[in-house]
Amino acid sequence: MNNMEYAGFWVRTGAALIDTLLMLLVVVPALSMIYGQDYWVDESMFFGFWDLMLNYIVPAAVVILFWVYKSATPGKMILKLRIVDADTGARPSNGQFVGRYFGYYVSTIPLLLGIFWVAFDKRKQGWHDKLAGTVVVRVGQE
């Protein structure tokens, strides 16, 4: 386990950008078909059921399911990264994955400090990783 190569801030940022672009390829057309082009210019904070589903519920479910079945999102898989248990290097439990997802909220609230923490931490853990007991490593290094 001591030979794990932790994934740093920039490669993880790249993975997050890939995931965001992939999600937008699905969500933007769907919201446009449901609500029309006014969705993108209207100042309303909430449009209804599908707004909630496609912006919050579905993305959360997709991310957690990828983590549960692949220990990585598509962006992490493309960049050859995987989420592992910080203590054992094994696959995290489903509870750790769910906790890690909700830990993102904790990481982002204080000006994204918990996300930027990855850049300075010796194990490259963000606060969400620390809360869930996970690390992100390069595949083949765990």
C-alpha cells in the first residue's frame, strides 16, 4: 500500500472537467427540450421537477453509481485514476462513496478550500477524501 502514487490536483481537475463536459452533453439538451430556450436566460432559481432531477438528483446518482461499480467516474477512467480506501488501498465501501459525494459540499462551502486542499496535502486528499477515508491513485499503483 505504501507504493501508491497519489493523483494530484491538476490531473483530478482534468478528470472533473471531462466529467462535467460529459454530463453537460446530456443535461443541456434535455433541459432545453423540456423547458425551452428560456430556461437559459430566465432569472428563476427553480423551474420544477425536471430541473431538480437533471441538475442534482441524476448527476449525484450517476457519479455514485460509477464509483460503486468502477471506483471512478469516466473522467478518472480516461486519465487512469481510481478511488481507493486510504488505509488499505482496497475498494472503498458503498458508504464511503456516498459519504465522499456529500463531502464535496463540505469541501466547496468555504471558497472551495477543501478542493484546493488536494494541491497541498501530502496524500493529495481533499476534505471529501479525508471525511470518507479515501484517496485517488493512478491505476496500477494501488
